[in-house]
Amino acid sequence: MIVVYCPQCYGMNTEKDETCRHCGGLLLEAGGKPYLEKLIWALKHPEPTVSPRAAWVLGERRESQAVEPLISAIDGASDMALLEEAVVALGKIGDPRAIPCLERALRDSYLSVRQRAAWALGRIGGPVVIEVLTSAVDDPNQTVREAALAALSSLSNRTGHQS
């Protein structure tokens, strides 16, 4: 049986249903939405493989309109795959609005997410980022320290001076 998720409530339905069994919404409504809106919608999808893939695509497309939804996804997620992909996507987009979220991820998340947060911060750059990455050089985990040092080195190479 194929599962169709409701575009309003994510309720599970069969492929034969025209309206959602849970909220009554039309199941065909998602088809008419713009692609960016569908990707942002997919960040909250209950199927565990969908939200990380949507975050990855948003990062590859460098969608600046997705910065706030990606931040919300990170702030509300416990799934490591989504956290990793959303952090990397924010780094690829390179918007400074992501700095506070990435700083929290660098400090408080899974090890692999912390490594990626250091990389993402290095992609964004700026004085605040240098300060955050410099403090991460003292992280208890060697891998995070190395990621912070690599990001600082990358920033230094891009700007042409020492950080």
C-alpha cells in the first residue's frame, strides 16, 4: 500500500483517498505549490528520509528564503540526519542570520552536527564567527577542535590575514 501524506497535517492516507482522513484537507493541494514551498514543507515531513533530503536540496540550491525554516528545523529536531543536512545547508547558503543557530549547534548538538556547524560557520565568516570558532578550539572533543581550526584556517586563507 502506498502512503500519501496530507499537505496540511501530515496525516497518513491511502493513494485512493481524495481527502485527508484526519483533517479533511484535499490531498491533491500540494501539487500546485511552487517547488521551494514544497521543499520547505518537506522539512517537517514525518517520513524520516524526506526532511534531510529536502534540507540537502535547499542547500544545493542556495535558497536564501529557506534560512528561517532551516533554523526552525534545527531548533525543533532531534533526528541527527536532519540536523546534519540542515546545518550544512545553512553553511552553503551562507546567510549571517544562521550564525546564532549554528553557534548553538556547535556547542550543544551531536558530535557530527558540531563538526558540520564549525564548517558551516567557516563558510559564513565574519568577526562574530571568528570569535565563536576560536572558542570552539577549546572544545573537549578533538574532532570538533580540528573542525574549528580548519574553518578558521579557511577563513584566514579567504581574507588573506591571520585570525
